[in-house]
Amino acid sequence: MSSVNTFENVKAVILSAHKSTTSRDKVGFYNSWAENYDQDVAVLDYKAPGLAANTISSHFSSDRAAAVVLDVACGTGLVAKQMQTHGFRQFVGIDGSEAMLRLARESGLYQDLRQSLLGEGLLPVQWDSFDVVVIVGALSVGNVPVKVLRDLCKAAKPGGHVCMTTRSNHDNLEYKAALEREMKQMEVDELWRCVEVTEVEEWERAVSAEEDGYITGVIYIYRKL
Ligand SMILES: C[S@@+](CC[C@H](N)C(=O)[O-])C[C@H]1O[C@@H](n2cnc3c(N)ncnc32)[C@H](O)[C@@H]1O
């Protein structure tokens, strides 16, 4: 068993990821990070999977055990792990990184896992088929492009929930503005309606030279029309 990384080491790992400017590069970075990912994000006090699961749970009133959840950019499976504590049992995961998917497979939480580079081609799922679509920690600059939002909505059943998160720190502000413009446009296009937007002060520990303490983040939950 490897020893736990220090905060300084984890910071260096995350900052090295900033060199990956395309989605393809970023997925390569996640392949190399997969083995240490769970331990390292715990050092960062990464709370997004638990916060997203709480938000979904607080708005979901149907039978959880029967609900089918699409976990997009599922990584090692932290979101499914948290949602399971709220009674959700059926998960399909998608990620671009084979190494992250291997760990998700080992978690035993997913009925199905599919490898796909999001932003290239369509999401490899049937439209109108998921009770919940969730994407955590992946809607940010250099990761999953904003245009994928329309596919997330298409994947949900009418009446289904779509839960998304993003960071509000300085290097992601332009991306976040584009994300929110698209969310609003999709509301104007009558594809979904906004259920709740929650700003979180202590999202995760800051790693850049310009910031210290914690960065802020946001959880969005929409309902497909
Ligand atoms: C920060 S991790 C989040 C994983 C998980 N949702 C969590 O909260 O722990 C980001 C994940 O997104 C995946 N990812 C990033 N950009 C991607 C893309 N364009 N296509 C597919 N997967 C992508 C990475 O492989 C990685 O597993």
C-alpha cells in the first residue's frame, strides 16, 4: 500500500495537469493519476461527490432503488459511492480514462461502464432513458466541453434530474460563464428548468499560486421537460 501524499505533492500533481490543454491530454493525465486519485482528492478535501449526492437526494422523490443513474466522467466511482448511501443502486458510468474506469469497475458499483471522450461524437447512451444524470468535477476548462450539456439533458428521461458541478476560481471563470450561458439558453429552448443552484464556499483546497485556503464551487440541478 502506497503512503498518503502530502498537500504539497498533491498540489504539484494538479498543477502538472494544467499543462494538458486538450481533453485528450487531460484524459492521459487521469490515466497516470488514477491509482492515487482517491487518496489525493481526500488530501484536497474534495467534497463535490458528497455535495452533489446530497443535492440529488434532496430533490428526488421517486423509488431510488429502481432509479437508473448515468454518472458522466465517473472517474474511480466516488459519486456512485456517495449516491449509494442515499439508496441509489443502479449506475452506468462513462469516462475517457481507461485507468479510472478500471478502478470504477473494481468498486463493483456500476452495472455498465463505457469509455468515451466527451465532446467527440455523441454520448454513447440511449436518449430519454436515465432518471438521474450527474457530472461532478469534470465541467471545467480543459476537461469536458460545454457543448456536452445538451447530450446530458437528452440522456435524461422527461422529468429526470441533471446535476452538474463546476469550480468558481479564477482560471475557470470564463468556462463557468460559458457554462451558465448554455444552461440559460437551454431553459429558453424549453429543454429543462432550473431546480436549484448552490454556491459552496469551501469547495476544495486551493492549489494555485494565486489562491490560498479554499476555492468556491457550484452545484446546479435541473429537471428535464
Ligand atoms: C476530477 S475527475 C472526477 C471524477 C469523479 N466524477 C469524481 O468526482 O471523483 C474528472 C474525470 O473526468 C474525466 N474526463 C475529463 N475530461 C474528459 C473528457 N473530455 N472525456 C471523458 N472523460 C473526461 C477524467 O478521466 C476523470 O476521470
